[in-house]
Amino acid sequence: MMRSDGTMEMHEVKGFWQDDARVKIKVAADMYPLKFIAVKRQAKKNGGGWSIEEF
């Protein structure tokens, strides 16, 4: 996604995280000068909605 200020963000949307996926996004964040944002669905028992993590 390109923001209005010209910076780029990469968004990763997951239903759940597997360990290798978390490692891969961290490696990509170290390799490229982009902001990586992971969005994960929260369980209804935890209030529902989405949790956001930046790398």
C-alpha cells in the first residue's frame, strides 16, 4: 500500500500465525526499507476484531 506521504507499507493478513510465517516477515522487514504490518483476527472470546503488529 502506498500512503499519501509516499511511503510504502506491506500488509500481511492472517487468520492465525505459524512460526515460520512470523520468521519470514521479520526477515523481509530486515531486508527491505518498508513498513511491514501484520493483521490477525482475534477470537470472539477475546473480544473479536483484529490485532495489529508492526515489524
